[in-house]
Amino acid sequence: MARAVVLGVTAVFLGLFLFVPLAAIFGEALRRGWGVYWAAVTDPAALAAVRLTLVAVAVAVPLNLVFGLAAAWVVARHRFPGRSVLVTLIDLPLAVSPVVTGLMYMLVFGLQGWFGRWFWDRGIEVVFAVPGIVLATVFVTLPFVARELIPLLEEQGDEEEQAARLLGASGWQMFWRVTLPNVRWALLYGVILSVARAMGEFGAVSVVSGHIRGRTTTAPLHIEILYNEYNFAGAFAVATLLALTALGTLAARSVLEWRTRETAE
Amino acid sequence: MSIEVRKVTKTFGNYVALREVSLEVKAGELVALLGPSGSGKTTLLRTIAGLEAPDAGGGEVLFEGRAFGDLPADERKVGFVFQHYALFRHMTVFENVAFGLRVRPKGVRPKEDEIRERVMALLKLIQMENLAGRRPGQLSGGQRQRVALARALAIEPRVLLLDEPFGALDARVRQDLRQWLRRLHDEMHVTSILVTHDQDEALEVADRIVVMNQGRVEQMGTPDEVFHRPATEFVMDFLGHVNLFHGRVESGRTVIGGVAVEAPGGPEGAAARVLVRPHQLQIERTAGGSESLRAKVERVQSAGPVVRIEVICETGERLRVDLSHDAFEQTPVQRGDEVFVKPREARVFLEDYTI
């Protein structure tokens, strides 16, 4: 009986706060028909926004894949002074509000900031341009890969790596043949989380973007602009793209969890 | 390949794991490092394997008289078997065993069919040809341990190091595997060092035993030497159950209660600790002059290879006596009987120095 109540409450809550809004996005987007939907999605500014989002993902995720893997390995395998500081730093982007992140980048790379003038003099725009957006995305997605890997590496221990070295493997052979295969699903999971976060990032990117339509607007920023212009159909149409990537992320996540269980057995 | 450990000291922070440990292992020998946990035996093994470095200026490990780094690549082959196997969990049994061959540099890497042949020969040796496609997670503990051993043997090691190889297994499986390991060693003659805390395992398998305690070597010798002529009280205590008596030196003999133990004495009146193994005590119905201790039988357990009798002496010491079934039949006793216990042999350790 109590179980049924808890289940019911959970179902109602999830329905109200997750499923209904999700359905509303698709409903709103298609309310004025497929023609309007298609026009909104293929609008040049919308396409440019999606492209910019993909560029930010394409740069930020591989960077954080390499950094996250390296940082996780260093933290899990070594004891050194400043180790706990490093762990805290990795978590910093989760603790700092994205808007504050954006402001930090303005302070450092803005024209009135510490290095902004130096870059400007050399013809490189950082804020209000693509580099700033990419930097902000790298920052907000930094923790995901490392946080997935650290507990797993610590749990697995380093005996397999030692065994590989004693059997004559070089450091690289050990990494490619033992370390990496052992964490591959967790690594992929971290990447998926990073992709999802990079695509959806609003606050930090909003501050450094400057909202130059068709040039420095990412998909979430473009949605906001359309919405503020009372172009609801357009806003919701672009929103469906983000919602679909989110659903894709969930599906990939479920597959991964299932794979991880399989290999664990 | 012979191994020489020269005055190796290893500390972890404030903790001294090894204190100037020296030992030699002859080529083809199987040596057991025996000691309780915390005695430094695993640290010593890991130092020999190169997984730990001795402290700066804290001694060295030599192979055939040379430092490991000075050996030609062909001789730098150390097979190491981890206590918890450390099998590569994402690889099949076959790939685990093949690993050491596959990671060789191009020029010396065997061809694919040669690798297959050698791996299958090893799997046959450990009687697991049928399980080549399994992953470690699908194997029993004993099977994993055998795969770990095959993986270490695949690189044709000059030295084989085993860290508590049977520690995590059932008593029955342990027994089988250690006999198997001994036969294997007799066939291959790889210089081997085995770490264990199980004295039966060390006594059964090893050519020589190194007994360790608190980072030091207590005694080194053949199983017979360490068992029958223990150099210290620790060694005697660790290598099997002992009964302890507190005695005193009187006119060149050690005396416990009314019983004089034949042993060359120390200074008159010195306190002595007399250690007697359960099988070195005998039980008599009548007092044999001053040579026995009066005691009361507490418990008789005759199910087993020997009859185990617990008695309490009138001086309060609780003793364990192991009798053969034949001897027990000649003087059967039961709980509550008054008997006289007589040590046939004893080892006497005086305070501060030993005899």
C-alpha cells in the first residue's frame, strides 16, 4: 500500500514537472503545422546557431576528454602535495554559477580586462566571439569526465597496471591495453554528460556571447532571442532540437548502463 | 638466476617496513618468505620485483650480481603473481596469458601462430584449454590463480615472485594448488620466491624458508632447520603451536616447577622461557620422580590425525599435548583424570640471549 502511494506520488511528480513540459515543447513547436516548423528550423540564423553549438561541443568535449582522463589518472594513482586542491579545482565549475563564470571570462579577456587588450592588439577577438563561447563551454564541462573516472580508477586499483608493466608493457602499451579499456564505459558516459551540458549551456555563454545574431548565438541563446520576439513557434521548434539531443543522451546513457552491467558480470 | 638482497631498508613515512634485510636466493631455488602481516615480507617481494625502491642509500637488490637496470633485456624477465590475481578483467583467459608476448617490441615478438601455440601449451599445463575464451569474472578463485601463474610463466621469467598466491582460496584448493606448484617448480627450476603467512604452506613447498618479523629476518634455513632448530622464540612460536613454561637456571640446568629440562645453562638464577611443542610432551599415569608435572585433563579430542589433549598444570599453565593414536591407546585418559606430563624435548630461551 505504502509502496503504491510512493510510486503514485513519484509518477505524478515526474509527469507534472518533466513529461508535460517536454510534451508541451513538441506541441507548441508543431501547433502551426510542419511547414512553419520546418521553416523555423532551417532559418539561416537557426542553422548558424546550431552550427556554433556543435563547434563549441566539438572543441570542448575532446579537450575535456583528454584533460579529464589525465587528471583522473593523476589524482587516482598518485599522492602528492596539492592533490586535494586539484580535486577541489576540478569540481569548481559545478559550484560556480554559470553567469559568474561568464563574468570571470569578461574580466580576464574583455577589452577592459587583464589580457583582452593584448589579444585585441593582435587581431584576436575572444569575448563577443567564438573563442569566448568555446572557452566558457570548456570551463562548464570540465568536471564531468574526471568525476566519472576518479572513483572507478580508485576502485579498480593499480595492480593490473603493475602486472602489465611487469609483463614487459611500456607505459603507452599499459595505457592503451589495460588502463583505457578498463574505464571505457565510464569514459564514454562522462563524454555523453559533457556533450549534453555543452549543448544546453546558457548562462556563461550568454555573458560572453554578445548575442550577435547568426554569429555568436548558440542554440539556447537563439531560442531566447526568438522567444523575446514573440516568435513562439520558432523558439519551440529550435527547442525541439535540444530536447531531441537530450532524449538521445538519455537513451545512450541507458545503453551504457546496461553494457556496464553486462561486462561486470 | 640468483638473487641477492643487500641490506635493504624501506620506510613508508614514519613506518619502517624493512630494516637492513639481507638474503640470498640461489638459482633454481624455491624460497618462502614467511611471517605475520606487517612483517615486511610483501614489501620485500615488491622491492625485489622493482615495484618499490629501497630508501636512498638503503641497500640494493642484485640479480646474478648485477643491478636490475644493468641486465640485458633478455634477462629482465620477472614473473609476478599478485595475491588478488590482477588479471586483466576485460580480456579473455587466452589474451591474459598472451599479453606478455603481444607487448614485446616488433623484432622479438613471436608470430601469431607461435603465440597461439605457446599460450595453448600453458593453458594445457594449468588444465584450462577449454576455458580459453572465458573472462576472469567467469572463473573460480583457483582457476584465476592458475591463469595468473600461466600469464607470469608465458614470458619465460628468469625469476618467479608469488605474493600470497593461495591466500584467498579455500583450504582444499590451496592444498591442491601448492602441491601442483611444487611439482611445477621441480619441472621448470625457475628461481622462485613465495610470500606466505601460512607455515604449513612454507614447510611443504619451499627449499628454504626466510622467517620475517617486524621488518627483519629472524632466521633463514631449510624447513627442517627452522622447524627443529628455531633460532628465536618468535620462529618457534610462529612455526606451530607451542607450550610456554617460565623457568629458571639452577646449577647449569633449566628448571620449571619440579622438572629439570636438559639444557646448557646460563648464569645461575636467570629467567628462562621454555618452549615445548605439543608432540614433544608425553603423558604418564604415575609420577616419574621429579621429572614430570602434575596436571589435570581438561579435554580430549581424538577425532583427527593425532589425539589432542588439553591439560591444566598444578602451576596453572594450560598445555596442549598431541599424542599418536597408538600412544593414546597405551595410556588412555579422559576428562578429569590426574596425569603427569613430561617434556621429552624443549627449547630454552634465556632473557636477553638465546642458547
